[in-house]
Amino acid sequence: MSDFEDKLQTAIANPQNMGEMADADAVGTVGNPECGDMVRMWLKFTEKDGKKIIDRASFQSFGCQTAIAVASLATEMLKGKTVAEAREMKSADLSKPLGPLPPMKLHCGDMVEGALRDALRDDRDTTAAESSPAPASNTNTNTNTNTNTLLGDMQQPALRSGKLKVIKL
Ligand code: FES
């Protein structure tokens, strides 16, 4: 078994932060029409030292094992990051514990990055957001606070209605 396969199996043996987050402040969804996989990420913000930071992150995925492993590792990595720091994180950063992804699996990491970007897409004024306290309640800067399950959205006519955005990476 290759080093990548070994790390992948370890990560998916006990995936972290898997499941919807009922009290999320932001949610992002991305899909890849080529492989039919989707990843959704939920974020919960808090305030620390006057900065808005990610308190918790969770995900759902119907993707391959690599997407699940990267999402699991990414949601752990995102805890404690400021919004600006999270914005800087690329697929290679989010999947770093697995080592370089095989070429055929690069888009799996891109899916996780895409879900994170989508969750942060409405948080444009990062400076202002980080210099002011995070909302005490579930006040979302992201208008897409749908915490439905990914499966629910796939079963509903969300794609046709435009409610679920599919971004080709
Ligand atoms: Fe498409 Fe991994 S094969 S997300």
C-alpha cells in the first residue's frame, strides 16, 4: 500500500466532523458534474481577541474516499482559523496531512476547497468582520444558511430551481 493509500485509509477509518450542523453560521456546497460527487461544508464562527474565527466546521459528502478524508482533515484544520486565514487555504493546504494527492484525485481536494470558498463567499469584508465581534446569535453573513442534508437537496428539485449551485472546478 502506498504512503498516500495508507494515510487515506487511516483518515476515512474515523472521519471527523461528518454531518450537518444545525446551528451553522454559514454553509457552502460544491458539486462536480464530471464525477457526480458533492461536498457541503458548515461553519460556526466565534469571536476571539476581537477577531472572527471558525469555531467549528463539519461536512457531508457523497464523494469518494479522498474527498471524505480531505474534508475530515480540513474541518479539523479550520478550527481556530480566522476568516482571512481560511480564505488563504488552498486544496494542497487542506489535504496536506495526506501528502500530495495523486493527479486523478486532485479534484477531490478542490471540491473541499470549493465548499469552503462557497461557505465564505458572502463574508467579503474580512477586515471589518475580524475587527468586530462575531454575532452572538445565529446571525449569518452568508445568505445561504440552508442546513438541510445534502441528500435532501439531491432528492429535491434544488438543482433545477438554482437553489443548489454546482461549480465546475
Ligand atoms: Fe470526484 Fe473524488 S472522484 S470527488
